[in-house]
Amino acid sequence: LDQHKEYAIKSSILEPTKYCYDRMKQEHNKNSNDVHGYNYPAAIILSCLHVQMPMIPMMGDKWADQGFLDCWATEGEMNKVWEEFKKPENFGRAYSGMKKKLDKLKLEKFPRSGHFHKVGPAKTPKNIANIAVNPDSKYDDVREYISERYISKFAYFFTKGFFLKKCFEVLNQEALPEYMGFPAIFQRCFEEYKKEKKDIKTEKVIEWLYDEYFIDIDIDKVWEMFTFLGVTKPPSQVKVPKDKPLGKNIEDWVKAAEVDLKIAGVLDEQGYDDLEWLLTKSQPSDIEDIEKYCEITKEQMEDLIEVLDDWRLKHRKKQKA
């Protein structure tokens, strides 16, 4: 997991930043990125996600601005830069290995080193980390910016489709000395799992996870095994009657979905986790996935998105008040 976190922060923030410095021909700042510039994104990730990076950020680093650039504020084709860095084959890869392809993209109006969107000089990592979670309404735009441009990109590498496949394959390949023995241990875990799942007839876990040609892996089965081992949370179990229109009352949705109110704590912002999962998964390519796990029709999903949007708007107004 530590290796995955290191690669995630490299691909989502550090390497794109170095590449921008490279385009700006600022060698000193680029070389300072690993030492000083690292502290800004690591501090933001810690404050927003409570995720501790393997290398603890120096919150009071007064020279962090020498290696930090608000790279995602760069104008031009930065979205295409992200498309390259997010590819599985480029995960954790240095920008220099993609430079020939990236140099064809148009980038302009680079931000000043050490300056952050609508904040100006970011001062210390501690300062920007506190702003990232400050509920004051004057920081609304900054918080949304950090969430959209930085946190979401880092979190992308921990999504179901990316993390589960990469995590299993790296461990199963015994890529590092500390991963030695994983295939044998995972096979033993699979044998224990089969005792609970009488319908599994396959002897080898690899044969169960992959197709007959051992090319495509079944991510849902990896999720099942990791959930069995306590590594991941189980898939959402939200179910609603398909023949019952639920309207725009979110309490009706919660009741119909049979969410355990005590466990979910629905009166709190975290209480709609299972329902919000539908919203976060509501991309055209994920329609089948939504229906599979949540037993919800496309029409109900559209209603639910509108319900949650209304609820979030009211909740934010309540928070500001």
C-alpha cells in the first residue's frame, strides 16, 4: 500500500509538476520538488483524506515554495497531460519517460512557483493544508479547487477499477522482496473462502480470478476476496423497489433502501454513503455496474441524482449559516 501511495502522489502531482518546471526550464525548482515541493501535496492529502504518506511531510518547511508549482492551474492542454499520467502503464513513471509525447501538447501561462490558486503565496505546507479543510465560506472556491484538481486525481488511483487490479497483480508478481510468498498465502486464503462459498468449484485462485486465457481479470472477484480478508469494504447493498416512484424526499429513499440508520448515521453528512455511492458511480460507462450492485433502474438513478443534488445544496447552506 505504501508503494501504491508513493506512485499515486507521483503520477497525480509530483511528476506533472516536474514536467511543468521542465517546460519552464527551471532546473533548480524541478530538482527541489522531491525534497521541498513534496511537502505541499503530502500535507493536503493528509488534511483532506487523513492519508499518511510513507514520507511524513514537513509542515513548517519555509522553502517548500521552491519546488511546488500549482501545475493543474496551467493553461492549455493540461487535461491531456493528465490523460497520459493516469494510464496504468504510466503509474509511478517519471515524466522523462513520456517527455517526447508530452512535448507535443500546448501549455502556456504557468503559475508562479509557490503560488496557489486564489491564495497567492502558499507560505508553509501547514498553511495550505489548513485552508484545504477550513469551513469558512471565503475558502469555498479554494476547497473545491483543491478537491477537483488534486484530491480527486490522487484518489483516482484508489478507485475500484484501478487499485484492485494493480494491487493484486503487483503482489502476485512478487515484484519486491517483501512480496515473496504472496501467491501461496493468497491460495490458502482462497481455500478458506471456498468453505463459505460452496458454489466455487475451481481449485486454483488464479483460474477463478482470470478468464480461460489468463488475460482479463474479474475485478469483482478480487473485490470479494479482499473484502473477505478485510482489506476493502463490501460492495454497496442499496436496494430499492423498482416499481415504486420515490420522488424527491431523501428520507423516503433512505427508508426504501433499508439502510441501517444507526450504522449509517443518516442525519450526519457521512450518513448517505451508500446513496452517494450511486451518485459517484453515475457515469454512462458504469450504468451496468450500478444496476448490478444496487438493483436500481436508470430512471430511479436519475431521480436519485436530482435528490442528492438538492440535499447537498441545502446541507451546504445550512453549514454556512
